[in-house]
Amino acid sequence: MQVIIIEDEKPSARRLQRMLNNLDITAEVMLHSVEESIDWFQNNAHPDLIFLDIQLSDGLSFEIFEKIDIQSAVIFTTAYDEYALQAFKLNSIDYLLKPIDDDDLTKSVSKFKERLPKQQAVTLDFNDIKNLLVNPIERDYKKRFSVKVGQHLKLINVDDIECVYSENKGTYVFTSEGRNYLLDTTLEQLENELEPHTFFRINRKFFVNINAIKDMVSYTNSRLQIKLNNYNEQDVIVARERVKDFKEWLE
């Protein structure tokens, strides 16, 4: 299990490292700023777990998520509790207040381990493998979302969603009725929940529904601009590195 610590106060980082060693967990990498962390994630495989201080020397650690699609589980560490709601929207396992207590740390690590997939030994013969290739296992994808509207809960069918996007650290759906609704999830979590033949992540901030695409236009820097049936609040652009996959997805 690969674990890293992002903490601007080096004594606190070393203390947490020692506490993890007592739990037989080695955190070899320690980062100390937003800028250093972004650079590290751009050049390294994402770890299994991050212990992440919220207030770093050059800004809030939430800024890392704006630049990098973090694939790791996160346990936030902070001396303040004002960011708790925001933290839990970002792959968060737990939220530890400093000074970190041994028992609280143990519980957080246990909570993370409980979420790890259970490894099971499976023996397949040739016919089993052949059947899996010919008839892949069908997954259940999201069919609807429940959103809060005032004091009420509203159900939204995924077929009625034109796009899903992130804005100001929130995740929203835009429906064919021309309405926006805030979701209690992140785009990263939706990667495995939206049906991939219907929804495609065109850039860091947008999923689009293939049935809502009205037009596609060449855009600067070898990108594509997508015109949706009703959504026109901001430009919907296919990132240059995603154009090839997007064109294959359309087929």
C-alpha cells in the first residue's frame, strides 16, 4: 500500500509519519505545498492513500483537485473544522483534527482498509475465459439521481441529463428542461457510475450525454467545441488529449 503525506509543517509531517509506522504503514513521500504536490502528481503514479493537510503554505489543498484528477483515497488533516463539508466531497475517507490522536488515526486507517476490494482467488478454465470475452459481465450504472430542492427531494433520470459539470468545487447536472441541480458527489466518483456508451468525459470539468449533442465544431488548438440541445451557459470544449478517444466513442 503506497501512502503519502502532504503537510506544510515538517514537524507535524514527521510526527504523522512515526504514528503511521506504529501501524505498520510506511509513508515514504512527504510533500509540503500545493505547487510541489501538483508537480509530484503530474509525474508519479497516484498512491492508494493521501494524508492531506487543508491549509498549506501556498494555499488550500483543494486547489490540487482543481488541477489534478486525484485517483487516491484521502484522509484530511487540519486544525480547523470549517472545511469539513468541502473535504467530504473529494474522495474523503475521514477528517482528522489536529493534534491527531492515535485512536482516531487507527480508526481512519481501518475505515480506509474496509473500503479496499477483497481479493479472492478465482480459477477459470479456458471456456470460462472465452465466455467472459464473448459475454462480458454487465454492470449496473446510475439510472437516476436524487437531488435536494428546498425541503424536497427530486428524482432525475439520467436520460434527462444533457451534461454533468463541476463549478466552484460543486458538481451539477443540467437537464433537458434547462435546469441545473447540485449533486452530492464528484466527477471522479461518477467515472464508474455513468454508462460509458452514453456519457463521455470531454475534459476535466465536463461529462456530455451523446443524445444531447446538437453540433460539433472545430476549435482552436486541435480541440472540438460541442453544442448541446439546451445547455449554453459556457463553452463545452473537448480537451485536445481527449479528441481522439471522443471521436472513437462517437462511433
